[in-house]
Amino acid sequence: MLTAFARAFKTPDLRKKLLFTLGIIVLFRLGQHVPIPGIDYKNVQTCMDLAKGQQGLFGLVNMFSGGALLQITIFALGIMPYITASIILQLLTVVIPRLEALKKEGQAGQGKITQYTRYLTIALAILQGTGLVATARSGSLFQSCPVGGQIVRDDSIFTTAVMVITMTAGTALIMWLGELVTDRGIGNGMSILMFVSIAAGFPSAMWSIKQQGKIMGGWLEFGLVILCGLAMVGLVVFVEQAQRRIPVQYAKRMIGRRSYGGTSTYIPMKVNQAGVIPVIFASSLLYIPALIVQFSNSKAGWATWISQNFVKGDHPIYIATYFLLIVFFAFFYVAISFNPEEVADNMKKYGGFIPGIRAGRPTAEYLSYVLNRITWPGALYLGLIALVPTVALVTLNANQNFPFGGTSILIIVGVGLETVKQIESQLQQRHYEGFLR
């Protein structure tokens, strides 16, 4: 693998792409440490030191922003608005006929959908930026910090507008940097930036576990977390690469004097067809009750019950609800992202059929049957991976976020595999030994 890296840097065009990607990553990390105007940075650092990794309700967004959310920097919103906009557009494609027609138009239609995604990203960034400023001003961003309500220096409308505009511009800049990496670098730009944001928090989280450990100076807990992380990475790689290949045979056709078709191929159906989206959906949905209680400041019985069962995340009701939501969203997302009838119609149109299955409706029913059967292990796998951090925190009696969380491991391994495959394909074009050999 090291030899492959050396050969990749010896190839001029591939070296330029790798160096360009690394340059964008450095610029992205610098932006995550530049505070926005109107923030008392000393008070922010004081609250960060007192929190000691307890990120509470904002842990997911803070992870995707590389820790920039709680530091309230120009990249505080991170890539989360773009992810949310992309998911919303993908869901609306199934509901709105106009978007579905654009999706079928090919590259031109996809460009239009990308433009809509950018507009929606800016709108969501304005909304989330306003919410973040209001949360920081009220002191809810760091509830246990005595100076949490003194983070925002000025409460004027002008200062608030400048802060929101700065964070929105930061989101737009992240979106532009991601597109630059996609066009001129290696891999998918948004995925690379997401990978960097998540991986940036690993060293500090691991060192916190070592410092708070009680056995052998914390080294035993540190080693157990490392072993658990390696086991999770191996499991994720195994499942993410697993797929059910459905054979497809195309009939031979004579057009003029030429023969077309007569080839054999397959339809790859991954075990985890939904990816990490069900975990993000479930996490976001479980944040809503706690956010309602946090901003309502109610002392009613329902608010107390939610605070006891849906805030810390170690309650059996929270764990069971989280697991069931992941399983539900896994089936839901697979149902809207993979259309067996459309696949069957395309196969029939080009003379393809599954051996032993009639073309048309029987093929769609067979694909639906296989999809439902293969989604079950994928959904259960996602649920178990997502619950590992909760179980680890309870077992180790730790106060900080578990670094090898289900969402972070899924994203890091998935992005890493796809990026390595792209470098591998470019090396193979030049007859070089690749990474995966």
C-alpha cells in the first residue's frame, strides 16, 4: 500500500489531484478555527473546557462540523445544511413529478436538481444560523457553564445579522470547496470534507478517555476502545462490501449485419442499501423532544418524563426507540431509493431477464422479494452499530462521547473505501499496482 502511495505521487496528474485535495482540506480545517464576529471567544473556550466533551443535544451537528459548532466559527454549521438539503431533495423526487422528470433527463436534469440543492442549502443555513445565535445568546448552548449566556457580546439586530450572514457564507464556501474537490481532486468533495470533520475529533476524544480512565492510568480503557474500534471497522467493511448479485441475461439481437446483446451481467444489491441515512434520520428525530423541553422550560409531567428518558441516551426506552427508528427508516429509505418496477421495465425494454423469472411484473415482484429479505440484516446491522457508543459509555462509565460511534465509523469507512477505489482505478489505468492488492 505504501508503494502504491509512492507511485500515485509519482504520476503527475494524480499527484496534482492529491495535492489539490490536501490543500482544500487544510483550508477547510483553518476555517473551522476562525471565530465569527460578535462572539466572546474567551467565554467560549471557558465553556468548552468545562463541558469536557459533553456535547448533549448538539453532538451530532458538532461532529459533522469538526467541533466548529460549539466554538461558533465561520464553519460552525459545517456540511450539515447541504446534507439535509440533499436528503430533502431526494425524498421530494419521489413525491413531486417535476423533480422526478428532471432526474430522468440525465446530466442536464441532475444539474438543475443540484442548483435547487444549493438554494435550499443557503435557506437552511440561514435558518440554522439564526437558531444557533439564539441558542448561544440564551445560554442553552452550554447549559452547565456559568458564562454560557455571555458568549454573544451584543444583542443588536445588526450584530445578529452579521453573525448569521457570516455562518451562511461559511456554508456556501464549504459547498464550493466540496465541488472543487469533486471536479479537480480525488473522490467526492462533500464526502471528503465530512470525513475530515469527523476524523478531526478522534484524537481529542481518545485522549479524554485515557485521562478519565481509572485502571492502569487509563491505558486499559484506551486499549479497549481501540480494540472495539478496530472490530467495528472490520465489521463495517465486511457488511458494506457485501452484496447480493442477481444474474441478468440479455437476449441476442440482430440489427442489420451486427449482433447486439447476448451478454450476462448482474444487479448488485448491497446488504446496507440505505447507507448511513437511517442513523441520521433517527438521531435527528430523537433530538426533537429534547429540544422542545429545552426551549419550553416547562415543569409539567410530560417534560420531566422526556428529560429522564430521551436526553441522556442511556435509558432503555431511548435505546429501544432509537433502534426501532433506525430499522424503520432503513426500510423506508430503501423503498423510495430503489424502484423494482422501474428496474424491471428497463430490463424488459433492453431485452434483459433474470434466468427462471419471466420479464415484466414477475421480475419486479422477485426484485421486491429479494430487496425485503436483504434489507432486514442491513437494518439490524445499522441498529447494532449505532447502539455501540451507548453501550460503551454505560460500560466504561464515561462522560464524553464515544469516538467510534456508529455514524462516524460508517461515514469514515464508506468514504475511505470509495476514495481508495477511485485511486485504485486510476493506478490500474497506468498499469500500476493498486491499494487493494
